Amino acid sequence: MDYFLTEEEAMIKDLAHQIAEERVKPVRAELDEKEIFPTEIMSVLASSDMFGLFIPEEYGGMGKGTFELALVVEELSRVCVGVSTCYAANALGTYPLLLFGTDEQKKQYLPNIASGKHLVAFGLTEANAGSDAAGIQTTATKEGDYYVLNGTKQWITNGEEAQIYTVIAMTDKSRGARGASAFVVEKGTPGFTFGKKEKKMGIRASKTCELIFDGCRIPKENLISKEGMGFIVAMKTLDKSRTGVGAQGLGLAQGAFDEAVHFAKGRVQFGKPIISIQAVQHMLADMAIQIEAARSLVYTTARFIDSGAKDVTKESAIAKTFATDVAMKVTTDALQVMGGSGYMRDYPLEKMMRDAKILQIYEGTNQIQRNVIGQSIVKESARKH
């Protein structure tokens, strides 16, 4: 379907596609097998201005939005979600600064992020604060001109690889979620170290580890927004980033579909290619329907966010949920089309299926997204009546 991309949007999409095909595809199996962080690929994306895509021009970026970012994430995800996660997590970690940072903070951090010199990570999740983000235990205690951070963040994407971390910590535990605040913490700050690298089912090229704060002193100027705004900073950040997870699901589904079609055209059974068998055609048709529906939803939601709409919580949750559920369904069915071959590591489908599962879990499980959508429906109904 023609989504009427502008010439510039088409150029961004084509460039991302070229990088994915030429630089990511040849090494994706090795990156996955050996769990190697794709440093060289990140450098290629940086030199192609992909890290500055969504950052305003006054801070060294291209001044584009969620939609262009989704185009890039989709193309990378068609080939490797592990690599696209490393890239997309950079935006996730940057959004708190973009949305709530002071002009001084933006001038200090955004140019190096835009150039790709500095990677970013987002420190929200903890052992007891996953779906329940209000259960954060990490504290930030004000001491004169500093805040002192203590606690541990878990399952942080780009952990140890990033130079800049946006971290949510409690400045007043007595206030519950309203006692959370957001901070910028730089790698190398005394008292800030890293825990073990996690061994994961999928997205193995992406590095995931603990962030450990033990008497970590940061200047009071590193507070993002003001005390007590941390939960809002986190939720507004996720509202922006969840469409990117939807784009990952979309790209992954498209990549799996392409592999299944290619295989079905070449696989001969009963004297003919299996793509000529109606049962296989119906499976492929269902995949095509779901992928096109997901693309329409992700693209439209990204454009809606970029329009400046103030409340996008329900829409971003819908896009994330639908597209990532599609990714899981399509990779499962694509592997079924390929039969025993799809189950083997000689083909990329088994990796794609492993990668797909995390999309239904991170940045808010799809069950939590349905809670969010349901609560939005209740609020909308109350306003109408």
C-alpha cells in the first residue's frame, strides 16, 4: 500500500533499509550466537545521522519526529530486532531530556546524542518495579548541592554501553508514585557501577544489565523537571516510545513473512512449490492482512503523536499491543510454513520467533497495555455522559 511518504521520508526509509541489508543481515546470526553488541553498526547509523533524526535542529539533530524514527526502527527490525533494540533504546533514554529537560541540559547532552558519540539508556525497571512502576525502591537523597543515589535497576537495555542514563528514583517515598523524580547520570560517576550481563532468550545482540548506585553523588542540576515529576516523566516517555516497539513488531513480522514466502516458492512437495497449496496461501494471506493492519496503525499513531496531540496514551498502547501481538503470531505461522527447516538455526526464523516474544513484554506488557486502554475507555465514557 502507498502511505504517501514525502521524498525525505522515503529517503530515510531507503537508507535504513540499505544499512539493514548490507551491514546488519550478514552479521545478525553471529551477533545473536555470540551475544555481541553491534558497535560498528551503531557507528554506521551515527554517521548516517540516524541518531539525530528525532532531535531538534538547534541541538544538532534533524528535527524529525516519531514517524521517521518508526520508519528506521521498522527497517532494522525486518532484519534483526536485537540491533533495532540497541538503536531504539537510545531514543527511549533521550525522551525524558527532550520532553522535560531544561535548555541547559539539552545543550549539554543532546548534541553528543545526536551525533551518536554518546549512547543513552533509560533506568526505570527494578526487581520489584516492573509492571508496577510505582514500586521503585532506588532513592535519591538531597545533600546540599547534590543528590545521592542508592539502589539497583534491573534489565536495562544498553546498560554499560551507554554514556548517559536517565534514571527514575524516589526523592520522597512517603508520597508513593508522586515521590519519584528523574535524573541524568553519566557513566563513570563515582558510586555508579554495573551488574551482570543478562543471558537472554532473544535480542542477544542487545546488552542488558543491572545499574548499581551506591552512594552515587550527582549535581542537583541533574534533576530533570522537578522533584515529584519522575512518574509523569516516565509515563510520558513511554507514551512516545511505545509506537517504536510497535514498529519493531511490524518490521519483524514483515521480515518473517518475507522469509516464509521465499521459502514456500522454492520448497517443492507433491510435485509443486508449497506456495501453490491453498492451505499455505491462506496462512500467508492472514499474515499479509495482519501486517498491513499493523503498519496502518503504527504509521497513523506515529503521525498522530507528531501532530502535537497532548494525550496519546491510549493510542500508543493500542499500536504497541496490536503490532507486537501480530509479530508473535506471524513469526509462529511463518515458522510453521517452513516446517522443520524453520526450526533450524540455518534459517533466521527461529531467531525471529525468539526475538518476537520480548516485544510483548518490555515497555509495558501487553496485558498492562490492555489495562491502560481499558482505563482510557472508562474515562472517555465518563466524560461523554
